[in-house]
Amino acid sequence: MEMAAERERLCEIGRRMVETGLVLGTSGNISVRRGDLVAVTPGGVALDRLTPADCPVLDSSGRVVDGARAPSSEVPMHLAVYEATDAAAIVHTHSQYAVVVSTTMTELPPIHYNALLLGGVVRVAPYATYGTPELAAHVRAALAGRQAALMQNHGAIAIGHDLDQALSSARLLEWLCTVYVQAKMVGEPRILTEEELVAVIERAAQSPR
Ligand SMILES: [Zn+2]
């Protein structure tokens, strides 16, 4: 089986995403890259019910080279992101607070310095129908210099050098969106200034958090 270990990891991460409430059933997809090949979750199967054989392996043009099931409809987005970045893993979710922010904002303002772990202000990629090249292009642009982006009226995407890192960025983004929405309920959240963010970067360079 091509990419057997990576396909096993997709199943583990998929289960963890459902168990922790980051996704509901089929509402998300994950992929991992090794060399020219990409293993991705299939369309229409709940992420906590996957087996390695369910997860097709694609070449860089999107052609299935192993696996019986059809890949997720979001494959164009995954391939576009791999083409544009050195990421080796992608986690896409419809997590609740990410969707809330994506429907109301054009970016997620930095109100907590942990936003720097995602590269700073998180952009919202403009809406386009799921699975289209237009959406793939919007998401690719929104991810420039970032570990994560929101997708307008849709969800969130996070990347990493492995699945654990992509998942932890997806969870951090959901946390940042939750904090922002809850802060808005009790007042107007103060946004960190450019100087304050630079000071955090300098501080982190001296003594890692
Ligand atoms: Zn989606």
C-alpha cells in the first residue's frame, strides 16, 4: 500500500478531530504529502470512521494512484496549497467559531499574541463554491506567510510540516476565533498594536515561550 503510515495517521487525526469537536462527521478533510504524492481523506466518509484503505493517494496532478474511494471534493484546494508552500500536511475544518468569524469579518484581528504562532493577522479568503479552482486560488492567497486562514462562509484551513502541527494550528485558530467572539459579547476587544506584536516576537527570540 502506497503511503501506508501516512494513511494510518490520517485516520488517527480524523478520529481526534471528531472526538475533540473540531469537526462534525464529514465536515472537513485532511491531507499529507510525501514527495510527489498526497494522501487525502475521501469524500462522504465521517472522519472518525476512516480506514487507511479509504484514503486515496494522488499524484501532484490529482490522479488517484492508490485507493478505491474518490478523494475529497476539496482536493483542488489541497493541491494548490502544496504547490504554493512547503507544507507537508493540511487540515480543513468547518469548526464552529471559525465559521462564525468567517461570515462576519474580513480578517481576524490579533487580540491575543498567540496569533503570531499562525503568522499574525489571520486573513479570510473570499467566498467561492467548495471544490472550485476559484476557492483554491483565494485560499492559497490568504495563506501567504501564514499557517492558517479562514474561508468566508465556509470554515478554516491550517497547514504544517506534519499533521500534528497542522492540527494544532487548526485548534489554535478555533481558540482564537472563540476568544474573539466571546470578547465581543462583553465589550469591544482591544487589538494588539504592531509595536506590541513586534515586542512579542523579540521576546520570543530571547526566551522561547
Ligand atoms: Zn469545507
